[in-house]
Amino acid sequence: MRAENTLQFMADFYPSIFPTRKHCLNFLFCGVGNGYEWVKGELVDEDGKFEKRYRLIKPVKKAEFDRERDWWVRYRLELEMHEETGKRINPDYFFEWSQPSREYSYIYHFPKNIRPDWKELLEECRQMLKEDGVEI
């Protein structure tokens, strides 16, 4: 499945788990044991059930996250309240990068024949990590 189509699938079917693009990239490239594997240069779910069930009528140029803007507004508000009052951040609005495993994370381990759209997504993730001060 094309990279952006995969992100759109995640956003559409699991919006509370993947409210933003960053959440998806973290899950796909930084975590371990996410249920995806490299096949023919693409990350696909290991049993292929999503690919069999889910087809887009038209490929997505860039995945859309309907609640992303609202999520980031609330995230910043939660951070401000935490800094001012010490109140715990609502877990629905907490984000922290997974610490990429040099041994297992796909940010480090990808095939030589990686498809260009997946390589672009991987590089986008690396850039986000760098901007957020996460060493890779």
C-alpha cells in the first residue's frame, strides 16, 4: 500500500490512537513490534488483512487528519496547564516519541529497495525527530 494511503488508513480507522501524522510516523518507524514488516519496499501489516479489506477509490496525495489541528491546540493547552499548575496532562493529549531501537526500529532498518514514497515518509520522520531533539 502506498505510504500516504497507509497513513490515511490509520487516521480514518484509529483516530483516537493516531490523531496526528506524528503519531503515525512514531508508530511505524520508531516503535518495536508494531505488526508491520517490509515487503517489496513497503511497510505492510504482517498478516495482510488490512490490504485485503481496505482499498481507496483514489490514491491519497497527502493523508488528512481531520482532528490534527484541534489535537495540537489542546496538546499545547494541556502543556501550559501542566507547567502553570502541575496538573497531570490528559493522556489523550500526551505525545512522546518512542525511543528508537537501533536493533529493531524501522527508522534504522529498511530495505535497499525501499519505495520512494516510503523513503520520503522515513525522512520526514527523521526530520521530526531531529526537530524535537531526539537523537537518531
